[in-house]
Amino acid sequence: MKNKYIKCTIAIVAIMQIFVSCKKDFLELTPKGTALEDNFYKNETEVMQGIISVYDVMQWGTTGGYTMKMPLLSAASDDTWAGGSNASDQPNWVAFDNFNMDSRIGPQGGLWNKNFTGINRANLILSKIENATTLSVPFKTRVTAEAKFLRAYFYFDLVRLFGRVPLIITVLPTADLYNQAQSTPAQIYAQIEKDLREAYPGLPPTISATEKGRISMGAAKAQLGKVLLYQNDNAKLAEAITLFEDINKVGNVYGYNLMPVYADIFNPANKFNTESILEIPHSNNAAWGDWGWINGGEGNVGTQFIGMDSYNGDTYSSGWGFCPVTLDLVNALKTDPRFSATIIDGTALKAGGATYNARYQNTDYFIKKYAPLKAYRSASGVAEQNWPINEIEIRLADTYLMQAEALVKTGTNPTRAKELLDAVRGRVGLGSIAVTLDNIYNERRLELATEGHRFFDLVRTGKAVTVLGTVGFKANKSEYLPIPQTEIDITKGIIKQNPGYN
Amino acid sequence: MKGKSTFILLLFSMLFSLSVRAQEIDVSGKVTSKDGLPIPGVSVLIQGTKIGVATNQNGEFRIKVPKAGTVLVFSQIGMATQTFAINSNEPINVVLTDTENELEQVVVVGYGTQKKSIVTGAISQVKASDLENMPVMRIEQSLQGRTAGLTITTSSGQPGDGATLRIRGTTSINNSDALYIVDGVQVGGGIDYLNQSDIESIEVLKDAASAAIYGARAANGVVIVTTKKGTRSGKMSVNYNTYLGTQAPARKLDLLNATQYATLYNEAEFAANPNVAAPRFPNPSQYGVGTDWQSAIFNNSAKIQNHELSLSGGGEKSIYYSSFGYFDQDGIVASDNSQYKRFTARFNSEHQITKAIKFGQTIGYTRTNSVGVSTNTEYGSPLNRAINIDPLTPIVETDPAKYNLPLYTGNPVVRNSQGLPYGISSYAQSEILNPIAALAVAQGKGWSDKVVGNAFVEVEPIKGLKIRSQGGVDLAFWGNEGFTPIYFLNSINQTTITSYNRNSNRGLFWSLENTISYNKAIEKHNFTVLLGYSAQKNKGETNGGSKDGIPVNNLKDASLQFPVSRTNDVFYGGEYLNTLNSMFARLTYDYNEKYLFTGIVRRDGSSRFGPNNKYGYFPSGSVGWIASKESFFPQNKVVTFLKFRGSYGITGNDNIGDFRYLSTVSGGRNYTLGTSAGLNNGVSPDALSNPDLRWEETSSTDIGLDATLFGNFTITADWYHKKTSGMLLQIAVPGYVGNSGPIGNIADLSNKGFELELGYNKRIGEFSFKVAANGSFLTNNIDFLGDDKEFLGGQTVTPQGLEVTRTVIGHAIGSFYGYRSNGLFQNQAEINNYKNAGGALVQPNAKPGDIKFIDLNGDGLISDNDREIIGDPTPDFTYGFTINAAYKGFDFVMLGQGVAGNQVFNALRRFDLPTANYTTAILDRWRGEGTSNVTPRLTLQDDNKNYSRVSSLFLEDGSYFRIKTLQIGYSLPTKLVSKAGLNKLRFYVMANNLVTFTKYTGYDPEIGGGSYGVDRGFYPQARTFFAGLNVGF
């Protein structure tokens, strides 16, 4: 009898043992039907989807408020005012326009987050490519080069907008999330140059029609040249000149040529035209409609911003009346052949029977480049979020002028400098002028008006105080945006505010 | 396999019950009180059976017992039960004394039982005897008003709907649902599947010291349900309980009739535009009284019925309990669309295989079928529509001049059985449609099948040592289907294609638990040691699909088998999986049942926890001291029992979702490439991963005492402080990280409270009565929400998303948030005098009759920043009492229950819709100086935002007291019924929710569920009248 109990006890204890011993695996489950960061990026398709997500950030315009570079930086410069329905429509834009941002008001939060999101995604994809074993060499080379270009691209925006920012080139481990300190602009520029120098050899000189929008070798070289020029260090200009020459020379391998007609550059029908070097594509393919996350769509919200409010008439579609063009720019361009391609004369439209609402800071002049056109208004999704109008960030006339500037600064090859400046002017029927820095800078203003270069040009050439001082620009402060207060708070002061904003 | 073994067991059970009868002894005797007075009506039962008789007027009885050694049990309400072993047929005299205390009873403590007198934790108990003869629709409701520390708020009065049950407050900002353990098996989805009369007891483990044995699942409290197992009576006892009832709404709102509606609309229109050419309703009186939409929606005689049949019994070797139940309830709102049917079956048995080996099993099967309507939403619930639709529109359009209009003839309008179209309102907007027509096109139903069971083997090789292995299963299948015909309710609510969807779900939970316990007494030292190991897995899946354009026009004919085009054919699915692996130990020690100690530690490992925190430890300790057992405790008649208790423990909440520590990647981060603009799919991580993710943790301190005064007055009092830390929220990370922060253990809250349970019983001659009362005070406070957050958003009302509740640091969870009104501006001078420091008007847009908002932040204008916490939907005080009384064959019970100190947000009217109807309270609106200081003027142009700002105007006192149950029963004398071969025959009548005392002006102040405390046209609880019958064979 006793024996039986003992057997039974043994049996039960044995059953318990079985369950105790298998416990390790028992708790380690993997979810099904969900892609995880840990197990994604295992083939070319998935890595490609990863790099696309980095590109995606380039077209964002609404991270933590509206931050479309082209109209926003135009508002900051003397090209346009902020506009909108009133001063409190986009207070961040108005603050940038008047240089009275503080740590909480201004476009800094959105621009900071946008660019660091791009950097994080680039860092992630670089770390994934590093460990991937299933990628072909050409694929790996190109995607690595693209990721480095994109990281450099986002850092170039950050260093120009904020000066000192944390330099993060890896995926941060959990322990290091809160302890990143800012690096100097020189350190950041060094990393940008390094990334771009490593990137361009791995990129194709030309991009096939189906892939237009991916980065080419020409774009990377142009970007590197621009980065070198923007540092105001003459020692760096020899390399810049070489890079620009490679792009600008007749018969360049990239197929770049000035568009014969100036206005054609900005015609949405002429996507990826021969003058376009770095172009950010937009489309209505996402048929987007989420006002809470406009970035999820692919449209150009900047287009919606700069359109005339409640416009009723030919050609244009209605917009929100931001960025009315300053009379200063109007006067500068008044007699210039590029006027009609650059500025919409509202008074003239009204005379032709069109109507629109005058909004805040109205001048009756509006940005024409990438303005909303009836013919391109999206029929799918919310039209305001789906403008299929690309933005060109670097184009050949820009690299001509940058090369000319570098040549003049270093005093080398004045003939080539003149040739480049004349080419830009000649295209619109203007005659030759002396190749001086002032003339080049003036030409940049007229040629590249409202394309988002003017503010950075004023800052890097030291003209900002003179030109923008009357609207509030202060030297040694307004060159940079304030660091978002949330960054300072959350790092408990490891991130430091920019000078003048405390 | 389980089904088969159950069947065999059942057969065995039947066999055992047929044991042989021999050597009957005829016993007679008399029952008296201490004073020698005869006690009539005392139940005399053969122990372990339901066979028995009652004493007569002279306290005398006579009964035949099966054999020598049989024990008779003498019991009477309010008196201590006595037993007497019968060895001969000599007459016996039994003396019953008044009950000393209830503390000799046993409570279930999780993996075991404990004598109530030596329990050191805070445990509330509801026993079968409390539940018997007291029908509730759902088992959870039986706890309402009976147990201190529980806040139970009905989710809605719809048949089958549950209740929000909170044990000692809301423990988490995430999931605060208690853990339900039925016969040792964790069950999901609540315990409504149980048949009421199957329940032996319900224990609620309230403090961490008791609940810690369930470790990472116990922070929200534990409800342990034990089902009946049968008795060793040697005879089968059969019980049949039934009731039939009729339900009706307890209250209707007084809404404006058609004339009033038209008049007031004109007034509002005129206020907005005094130059209006012609009012919208030129002659309001022509509309008369109009349609009473509430009457069309409510059913004043909704039926309810219940049948329960149970068989129980057993012998020396085996005991069994089987039951079958059927419950059928129609709702009081839109009865055809609001119904619930439940069929239950149960087979429980236990078998002593050898002296040392015991085997047992419980199996409950439940089938439910239900149809339902939206119960508390402003977006298309029948009641909200009935309240808000204009009374001008007829339910059915009977005027040929109207129903021959193209509106009706040219559209697929909804028609009644006579073929007449339901009226289409020309005034109502948005979701406010003819509720009857909308119900006709809302076709859907749900079903569930659930099997919960366990099987165990217990070996006791030496006395006191028990080795037990138990497997448990909760297997549930459920699903629903819905059909939308082609219909036209109005121009913005119409369909052009039929649509049918159906889904089915399967959930399987299994657990295996092995325990060893050893119980030993060494002189006056009593030890019980428990060691256990447990593994459980919970998994399930959803499969569903929909087809649009199937060629049928009602749900009955709809099928997913119809072929439709690929684009109209959708399939979807999902799955979940989690595991838990645990070890636990408990030491219970007492010295002479005077000094008490219990220590528990449990280690839980969960698949839901991140790799850095895979295992959690949950310790607890509790001590008790029974002072009245001390030799120095003065012998007295006042305090006959006195115990002090104290406990501290840590428990966890593992309801944190599966795999949330991992970083998932998602698509949609797209980019346009190519000259022809193709969209390329981009994928990136959604957020950072968090390998540290773990359970939410609650530590709780409890100090309590139990006392008995005068022998029949019991007191249990508890004070507690619960602190929950590490509640899940998204972690704030710096923007430079470039991705969202992960979910992490961030936020803290605390609950503090005081509970009191009182009991009293008394017997005077043949009259006996018992009173039990309880009350609980509770305060909830949000302590921390992360470095980056001051508050979390909560409920909103209207499509504009106006915030109604917020969870703010320093206040209770989900408190009401809004503006404070300071009466109404009575005249222009008051508006002009309401100036800020700069001399400008604070409310420049106000007109006389508008709300004067308080400028809380003092910045001189009224803006979003002038909002603050203005109320709390959770009661500060919850109370209840039960009175039982009996006289001869009559019995009476009354259960009263109430809450105090909470508010209800009255969002019955869609204030965003100018054409929405009003309650007649609007007749007391401001119409000129001095006419009202509460209800603002009417205007279609609400520039002052009287109705588009959430303000204290809409808050009402939510306190109530309710006669929850009132019952009178009569049992026929045993002598009489035994002639008919019965041992019990009882009739009763009962009322549920007979009276509710409240200042709240809506249907029902008790508003639980997802819209907690916000009344959007809440489906109220019914007032029900029952007649019932209990028969025992």
C-alpha cells in the first residue's frame, strides 16, 4: 500500500520536472505577422525599403508644425514675408521672419526632429547593411553611398540652422539616449565632408527614368562643393572648384545643361530636367488625407502655402496666402526678364478679373515658382496635402554661380568665372557684367529668388545684419535658430541653448 | 478527450449515488434555546444531504436516519449550528445558542483554504447562502453592495453587458481589470458565463498580502469563484429554480413636445438673427404634441426568464454536482435588437480513488446568443437618437401626400411591416436619424461557446502532506456577424451596396499547476507550507471577412459563400500569444491561533516582459494578533472577539499587451521615384525597443481589525494605501534620437481608502433577522506621468472632440476637466463690468443670458487655459446593506446600495446640433433678467460658446441610493411538501432597482463602461418585477 503512494508521488514529481525543465523556451516567443526591427532588412528588397524611408524624410514639410524649407527660408530672408491669415496663423513663421524666436516659439522643433529622424533612419540602414550578408556588391555600394549622402544632407541643414548639434553616426544604444552633447560646427562639417566624399564614388552618374529622385554622383558632388563653399574657408575652395567644374563643364558626364527657357525649370511638367541636380519629388500617389500626419503623404504642402487665398481665376489654384513677396525683391526684379517666372503680380490678375483674399502682410505679389496650378490640383486625397509639384534644391545655375564665387574668392581662372556668370545671365538675355563677388551675390538673389537659398547666403556672406537688421536680425544670435527647449529639458541641460536665446 | 473522460466520470458519479440504504433509525427530539424555550422552524438535516425536516411549533422533530453514526445538523438563522451524532433511537434534546461569530468559517485564499478567524489578509466573501434565491443577471452584480472596497458600475442595462468592477480603486491608467480565478483556472472575458446557483462562494482578495500568491497578475485584485462540488449524502438531491420577470425603464425624460420644440427653435433663431425674414416654424402650435420617440424605443414589458436545474449528491467515494441553466432576457431599449440568451451546463465531481489519492474535475460549458445596440454614445445609439431627434417627424409616414414625394418614392427608404416608410426628419442632422428606421437596418448578432474546466489529482501519502497536480483550460469560441442592406435613411446616411461581415475567434488558455503543501501542528505551533509551480499559455486568433454586394436583403439570408468581385471580398485575421511561468511559496504559521503570520513569495516570468526583466518577484507578509485570546484580555460580554491585522505586499499587473518591448517596423514611409512618379514603399521602425519593459507594480499596505461585540455584532475595518508604479506610457526621448520613444514603465498613482463591514443578527422567538452593511471611502491620485507630461487626455464629446476628462497629476484618474461657470450675465452692465486689468472686456462676445466663465488663470481673457478639474466620475464613498428577515415560512430580503461624491457629465443633448431636441429643463432657461442663473439663453449663434465649452454647467451630482433588490418569499412547511415527495417548495416575488434616489436628471446615474461617468444617452438598468419558484426534491 505504502509503495503505491510512493510510486504515485514519484510520478507526479516527475511530471513537475518536465514542466520545470522546459521553462526557458516557454517564455521566449516571437510574434507572428509582425515585422521586427531585429529580423527585417534581411534582403535587398527590405534594405531598399529601408533606404526609401530615409529618402522619405527629405520630402517632409510638417514635422511639429509646418517646416517646408523653400517657403519658410524665403520668409526668413528678405524675399518674402511670413503671411498667412494673421500673425497667429503660423506664429513660428512670423517669429522666424522677425527673428524674435525664443526656445519655444519658432520653427526649430520641427526642423530639429525632421533632420534627426532622417539621420536616425540613415544610421539604422547603415548598421543593417554592415551586417547583411545577402546583398550584392553593387547594391550594397549604392545604398551605402545613398545613406551617407542623406545623413550628410540632413546634417548640413542642421549645422546651418542650429550650429552646434549632437553628432550621432550610429544607432544610439539605450544607455546613451540622454547623454549626447553638442559638437562644434567644424566637427559636424568634417563628418558631412567625410560622408559625401565616401558617398559620391558609389553613386551612378545618371539615374534611370524609373529611379529619378534617387541621388546621383553629380548631386553628391554638387552637395559636397556647396558644403565646402559654405564654410567660408578658402583652403577648401580648390576641392570645391574641382567638383563644380566636373558638374558644370560642357559635356559633363551627368548630362547637365541649362534649360534654354528660364520659366521651364519650374514647370511641373519638366520634372528632373537637365538643369536639375538635386530634386525632391512629390506626388499625389498616396492620396493622403491625414491632417495629423501630413508627412505620411507625398505632396508638396509648400505649394498650398504660397498660393493666393481663396483665389478665383485662371491658371492658379487657391492657396493659403503665405509668403507674400517683399516689395524689395519685387523692385530688384522689376526690370529683370526673370520677374514673370518668379513673381505673380496679383494686381494684374485682379485687373484680369481674378479675385483672392488679401491676407496678413499682403503685398499683392506672390511666389510663382512651385505655385499651385489648377492643372495639377490633386483629384485624389485631400488636394491641399497632395500637390504633385517637385522642388529643386540644387540646380545647374546655382552650381555655376557657386563655382564662379569660389574662383573669384581664390583669384583663380577669372575667365572661367566670367564664362559661368555670363552663361546664367545670357540664358535670360542679359549682358555680361564684371565678375565681382557682389555681382555674383546679386545674381544669386535674382536667379535663385524664393528657392530657399537667400537666407543662408545672407548669413554666410555676412550681409544678414545689414539686410535683415531692420526686421530684427541680431548678429551672433539670429544666424542660428534656438535649440528646442524640450531637448534641453529632457537631457537635463546636457544640450545647451544657442547664444542669445537664454 | 476531456469531453470523453467527463462523460465516463459522470457515469461513475451516477453509480456512486445509488449506494444501498440500510439500518434506518427513527429519531425524535426537541430543540430549545439556552433559556429552555422551544425553537420552531429549525432545520434538521442529515449531514451532507439535503434530507431534513423542520421543528414544529413546540420545537419538536422526527426524522429517519440511514444508519448509526449519522450526524444530524441543526441550523437556524442567527444561531450557531449544532451537530449531533445518532447512535440509537433515543429522543435527543438540542440546545441552540445565538451565533457567536462567523469566524469559524473557511475562506478560499488561492491554492488552498484558511479558517476565517486566522486570516491575516483583507478578503471579502460572498457565500452560496447569500446568493441563493437572489437572482442577478450577471455574477459580478452579486458583489455590488455586498462587499466593501468594490466599486461596481454597470456598463449598461443591455442584456449581457458587463460592469466596471474595481477592487480598491482604479489601480492603473491602463488595464485595471481584476483577475478572475474559477476553480483554480484563470478565465478571460469576465465571469458572466457562470450559472448563479452553481456558485459555492466568491472571495475577493483585496490586499497585496492575500493577492500576492497570484503575483504578476494580482495588482488589480483577485476574484476567486468556487463552484459547487456535491455532498456525501448518499442521496441525489435535485433542485429546480426558476423565475419569470418583466422589465421596464424606471424613468423617462421629459422632452419638449412638437409645439414647444418649434417655439424654442424659433426663439433661438431669432436670438441669432433678429432680422430673420420668417421663422422656420411659422405656426408652432400646428404641430401639437408630436412624436414621443422614447415610447417608441422603450419596452415597458420586456421579458426575462431563468431556469436552473441541478443534481447533486454522492457517497463515501465520490461526490458530484451537475446543473443545467437557461437564461433569456430582452432589453428595455429596442427589445428586438437587444437580447441575450445563455445556456449553461456543468459537471463537477470528485473521487477518492484510494485512501490517499483523490481525483476530481469541473467542467462548465456556456453558450450565449446576443444582439445588441450601442449603449452610450452620441454617434447613433437608439436612445441618443430618441432624445435628440425632433418631435415633428412621425415614426412612420402615413400621409400619402408625403410618402408619395420623390424623397420616399425615389430612394430605398426603410419601411415597416405594412409597407409604409419610416419618417425621414427634415430637421435632424448628423447621426440623429429616425431611431426606429435605423434599428431596422442594423442587423447583427453575436455568439459564444465557452468551456472552462479543470482536472486534478491529489495525493496525500502521509497525513498533512498533499501533492497536487491540476490542469485547467479556458477554451472560448466567439464571433459575430452583421449585415447592412441597401437603405436610405436620409441623404447623408444611405448605402448603395449590401455589406455582410462575419468573424469568428478562438481563444485557448491552459495552465498546469503543481503544488505541494504540508500542514503540521507541533504543540501549539501550526504550520502550513505551500510550494508551487505553474505554467500557462494563452493564445488565440481571429478570422473574419466581409463581402459587399451580396444579393440578399437581410441577415438571415446573408452568407459569405456568395461570389463577389475581388475588391468586394475582404479577409482579415489576427492572433495573440503569451505565456507565464511561475513558482510560488507560502508559509502560514500561527501560535495557538493567537499570533498569526503569513508570508508569500511568487516569481513570475512572462513572455510579455522585456529580456532585461523577464522575471519578477512578488513578496508579501502579513501578521495578525487575536487579542481576545490573550489570558490578560478581560472576560466580558461586550467584546467577544478581537483581531488586529497588518500586511504589506507587492503585486504586479501583467496586462501590458504582448511583445511591446520589441521594436516593430512598419511601411508607409514612402517616397516618389521616377519621371512617371511611382510610389516606393519605405519601411522604418515605429519606435525604439525597450528591453527593460516590465509589469506595472503595486505595493499595498493594509491595516485592519475584526471584532465581535455582544456575540452577534461583527465589525471588520480596513485602512489601506496602494501605490502603483511604472504604469506604461510612452517614454520621452530627445528629438536627436530621431525616433519615438518606446513604451516604458513610467507613471505612478495611488489609492487610499477605508472600509467597514458590519454585521448584526438577532432572533426573537420565531422572528429572526440579519443585517449586513458596508461602506468604503476611496481617494485616487495621479502621482507622476513622466518628466514630459502633466496630464493625459481622456474622453471627448461631440464630433468637435471637446475634452471632458483628463488624467492630471494631483487629481483622480479620468477627472472631469473644463471651464467653471459663475452663473449667467443677467444684463449688459454685468458684461461691461467683467473687465480685466487692462480694462478690456473678459467676454466681449457675451450677451445677457450667456454664461459668465471664470477667468481661472487671471490673464484677462477666456481661453483653453481657463480650464481645470471640475469633478470626478468615481465615487468617494460606496455603500450597501442587506437586511434578511424570516418569520415562520416567510422570508424577506432587501439589498440597498449607493454611492456618493461623484459627478455625472450630462451629454444627453447634442449641443453641436442646433436642431437637437431638449429636455423640458430648457423651459427654465434665461429669458430676461432674473429668470435663470443656470440655463443660458437660447441662440443658434453661440458666440459665447455656452454649449461648445465643456463647463461645470453640464456636471450633475451623481450620488444615488438604490433599493437594488427587494424580495419576499414563502416556503411551504416541510411537513406539507414532503407529502408531495419534495423537501423544499418556495415561492417568491421580487423587485430589482425598485427605487433610485438621486438628483441626477438623466435615466440612470450609474454609468460605467468606456464612457465612464459621461451620459451620452446611457442604456439604463431596468426596473424588474419577478415571480420565482424554488423546488427541491
